[in-house]
Amino acid sequence: MSLLDLIDLGAPARCAGCRRPGSPLCRVCRARLGRAHVPAVPGVDHLVVGWPYEGGARSLVLDLKLKGERGAATPLAAALAREVAGSGLMAEAVTWVPGRPDENRRRGLDHAGVLAAEVGRGLGLPVRPLLRRTGERPDQASLGAAERWANLQGAFWAEDCPERVALVDDLVTTGATASACAQALRAAGALRVEVLAACSA
Ligand SMILES: [Zn+2]
């Protein structure tokens, strides 16, 4: 029996992949997931990815982000805890990529913050809101790869950061967002930035 079978025993859960009851991501849907791609990201010392962004793992991210289903954060955090156990982590605190304020208001949650709370609890690390967005920018999803990096120059700001910090996000694609956040965390005192991404695409 794995960590994912053990969580959520109190509440009936449905698999995000096949909707069968029993577990938030069943054994069959988990077995269908391939290996996660781990890109090199400028400014990031160590990147840990839970799952590839496909199948049931993708559904969990979308349930959390678009439907505001907080329960979806639990299996995503468990997948990250499993990968951290294999690769190690030096962080003394956990923070997250803050969502766009208008989206947070509309969805009723800051989804990466919900994920970070679960991750911090699982790893026994304090969770601190270190990052702020500096202003309105176009949504990353609407831009091409090269534009994404330019769009995020100076897009985040942080203060009073611990020397070793883990940055949580739901999804890493080009790594532009994680890199911009890492830059802000370093400007605020971080010497080592580790990124914990639930999925990579
Ligand atoms: Zn399933």
C-alpha cells in the first residue's frame, strides 16, 4: 500500500483520472503516468517534480486550480513528498508562486498556496507568503515561449527571505515563472532556491 492509498481515508474520494470511488488518484491511473520531465531552470538550484502533466495528474491540477477543489492538493503534495524523499531537500521554509489577484478572487483560493500548505505540513516545514506580484501582466498561457520570459521580468517581489527556500507551484512548463520568482527570492536574501512542482509539461 502506498502513501496515496493511505490519505483521505476519512472522506470518500473519487479518482481524478477515471472518477471511480476509492482514492483521489487510483493505482491504475497512477500506473498510466509516464516519467516527469525535469527542465533546467535559471536561478533554481534543485527542481523536484511529482508527475507529468497528463491523465489523472493533469485532472488533479485542473480540479484544484479551476474548480477550487482543495482536496486535489493532497495527492499532489503526496507525490511531491515521495519525490523529495528520493532526492532530498535543504529548504528551511516553503513558499509559493502567488496567483493573479483577479483569478484568486474569482476562484476563491490561491491554488499554489493551498498546495504549499499541504507540502509544508507533509515535510514539517513552515509555510511563508514571501512573494508578491508587482502589477498586472498578460496571462502566461496566452504567450509564446520567448514572450513568457520577457513578460515576467521583474514581475515578482519578495522581502525577508530565509537563506534556503522551497518554492511550490502546480505546474512548470518553460520554467519562466519559477525563474522570475527565484530571482526575486535571491534579491530578498535567498542563497538556495529549490522548486517543488506538482507537474511538469
Ligand atoms: Zn483512476
